[in-house]
Amino acid sequence: MPRTVPLRRLVVALLLSCTLLVGTTACGGDDDGTRASASASAGPTSSAQKQKYAKTRFVANAGLAAGAAYQWIVKPYRAGKFKKGADGRTFAMVKAGLAGAFAYNRLKAAADNAKGDPLLSKAVAPLTAGIESLKGVAAKIGKGEAGAGNVGAFEEVINSVKDAGKSAGAEVRNKVPSSSELGG
């Protein structure tokens, strides 16, 4: 007699897979492909446009990343929501996985925005390796494999980006994105 998987477990697994896939692929489409082809054909005016509002865009993207990470990763972890048997654990992990992918995407966008401002570029350049290290952490959090080190990695990188922005005159404040912004 074949063993059946409970419908609830199947739905949760499907939901988690889809949200992680959508969160990591859909959030960054505009930043790389569209601008690269537009800048190749536009010539010198494109670089001037790219630098326009670089600090403002950096602050907005870094603030969204910081808000998402704090609201849906750090706070629930400290509250014990990721522990086995905790009430709402599955929902907290799905939300944290989405927030991790979203924060990673916004941090990459913030690093790209920083390239448009000379002072900000120098301050943020050393942090790109730390931002890249978060790529796999979001998936770990969504699968429930996150530990204090993974959550600490998000906090450390975000605090470093905030400090770099402050030193370059672009103070970053946490801005919690809505649930619909997390999902793309």
C-alpha cells in the first residue's frame, strides 16, 4: 500500500518552493538585464543618469533590506519562532526565507547604487563579499536550517552597510516592506 503525504505538508512544501523561487528570481530582473542593454546603446548620457540620485536610491534599497531582515528574520529568531514545535514556525520560516531573498536582492541593488556616488562607492566596495555571502543564507533560513550564525550574518552585513552609508553621508533607516513587496 503506497504511503500518502499529508496534503498540508505538500502545500507547505510547494508554497515554500514557489516563494523562494519567485523571491530570488523576480526581484532582480530590472537591475541587470534591462539596464545593461540600455546603457550599451545610450552612450554617455546613461552614466549620468545612473549617477542621478545614487545616494537616495542606496538609502531606499538598504533601508528596505534592513527592515525586512529585522522584521522577519532577526525578531522571530530571537522570539524562538524557528525552533521545532514553536507556534507558527512554518509560516515564520516561509516569511523569513522570502525576507532573506528580498534583503539579499535589495542589498545587491544598494551596492550597485553606491557605484554612482564616488564617496559612497569607496565606503561600500569592501562589503560586496559580505553581501554575496548572504545568497545561500536565505535558502537555509527558509528550509529551517538557520542558526544563530546565519541570523548574525544578516545583522552584521546590514549593520556594515548602514555604517558605510552613514560615513558617506547617506544615513540608512530601517523601512519594513509590506508582505506584497516581499513576494515580488
